[in-house]
Amino acid sequence: MIEQHSTKGELAATPIEAQNLLSGPAVPPSKQQPEPLLRQFMGWYGIIGFLIIWQLAPMLGLCDPLFIPPPTTIGADALSLVSRGDLFIHAATSAQRALLGLVAALAVAIPLAIFLSGWLPRFTRFINPLLSLLASINPFALFPLFILLFGVGELAKFAIIFWSSLFPVLTATINGVGGVNPLLVKTAKSMGASRATIFRKVVIPASLPSLLVGLRMGATTAFLFLIAAEMLAANAGLGWLVHNSAMNNYIPRIYVGVVTIALMGLLLSFLIDRLEAVVLGYKEEVKTN
């Protein structure tokens, strides 16, 4: 047995203190806080450099300013649209269309996937090739059919968004429910849990990561095909803004529409990330404990 002695005026280090000693001297909190902000700022260096090169290229004659206008020209046109409120109208119109189609797809795909994979697993395996075939059909190829069936109004755009976002959510949810660890289900059954309780307390929480993956894929696909649908037939929206500007040879406004679409895509990705952080927050708690 090894005995530990401490001299007078000295205390034996606890395991935590020993670990801190091995890892080096502690850095004051005041010096740790600016680091994340500095890293975030450094991440913008590439964008700032790209904008500077873009601004200088037309001035130096490296590109035609008629087709590649400088960012200042594009920004002035964007401010004009913002001051009149037109840009907000187009962005809100596109967001509303995408949200309606995506919510409808979620309302159909999630319950259907849970029912098929949970209650009818054999039937699900039987129709899985059919689902894979339908999911592999490019919605662009179905645009003429949707227009023939629903016209060129809002119903056609809703159908395009609904169809394009339905199968990513459906496939991901089926895979998530079908991939739940059977040991969890058997353990719940051994404790006397009913089938409804097992689905509510075991299957649904275990399949949430796959469901959120399907949500991300469905939202991205819905927004992508919304822009394409608005280019075909619409009188408002970001897709219409880009298409109408191209038809009228107003190049700066095309870039305004493209940049706005990109910013809305980043916002959508950010919101889904926040949703994942809230819904799957228990994973972070497990990692930190």
C-alpha cells in the first residue's frame, strides 16, 4: 500500500487539481472570451477579399461591367428595392409558398412513414422499391404535368413544392423508425409498456435524428424547386424577380435576387440548426456529463 504524505503548509492535490496542473496554467476568462469572436471575424476574410476583387475587376477592365456589375451597383439597386418594399414582398411571397408546401409534406410524410414502418414493416419493405423510384424522379421533369393538371396558378406551385419535399422526409423517417434499436423496444415491452407508449416514448425519440435530416433535405429541396416554379409562372417571388430581370436585361437586379436567395438559404439552414440544437439537446448534455 502506497502512503501519501504532505509536508507542513502543503496540501495533497485533488485529481481535478492534478489534471489542471498537467494541462498547464489556467488562462484568465478575460483572455478566453475574445477568441470565438476573433475566429468568427476571420471567417469573413474570404468574403471580404472576394468582394474587393469583384469591385476592382470591372474597374481594371478584367470583366465587362454590363454583365458583371460591381457590388456597389448591385447594393444600390438592392437599397432601391428595399426602400420601396419590393424586395420584402418578393422574399415574403417565396417564403410563404415554400412554407405551405413543406408543412403539407411534413403533415403527410411523417404520419405515413411512422404508420408504414411501425405497423406494416413487411408491406413497407415490399413497396420500398416503388418509393425509391418515385423519389428518384426529378421534379423538373414533372413541371409540364403539374401545369397541365393544376394550371399556372398557386396550386401548381404548391403541388411542385409538396411533391419535391415529400419523399426526402418520407424516406428519412421510414429509415429512422425502421432503424430503432430492437433492444430498446424489447426492454419497453418487458416493462409492460403498450404499443402506443412504445412509439411515443421510444420509437419517436430514437428516430428524431433521421426525421430532422429529412426535414433539412425537404426544406432545401422545397426552396430549390420553388425558385424554379416561380421562374415558369408567377407574378411575384424571388424566382420571378430573377426571371423578370433577365427578360428585361436588368443585370444588377438579377444579382440582387440571387444574393437574396442565398441569404434566405443561409437563414433556413440556421433555423434548422437551432431546431436540432433544441430537439436533440439531450445529446449535448450526455457528452458534457
